[in-house]
Amino acid sequence: MGQKVLITAAASGIGLAVARAFTSGGAKVFITDINEQAIETAKQEIPGLLATLCNNGNRSDIERMVPAAVRRWVAWTSW
């Protein structure tokens, strides 16, 4: 089974570079960020990238994001 990676605050900078590296290595990558436009740009740049808005300083965002990522990972097992 392939690698599945969740990277927070990853729509730009170091986080995006890490997402690129994992994706180029064949991993299925799910990123979060607070910048919706940056997420959309990252998704256009990296084919197959999954993402959601999430403010890591907001507990309810994190509680919503984790199940969303897990649902995607479960779906990925059928790839």
C-alpha cells in the first residue's frame, strides 16, 4: 500500500515543497491551510493533491479536518 501523507499549513512555502516531494515520490498527499486561494493554486500545480481549509489554531477546524482526511485515505485504499 502506498504512502498517505497529511501536511498542515502546506499551501505555500516549506509545506508546499514537502507536499511536492512526497507527491513526486508517489505518495497520496492531503494538505491543509488557512488560505483558500493558495490551496487552489497548489491543487492546480500538483495533480492529485487533496486539500481543505483548516486553521490549526482553531480546535473545531482540526476536529473537522481529521475525519475529512481519514475519509479520503479510506477512499484511497481502493486506488
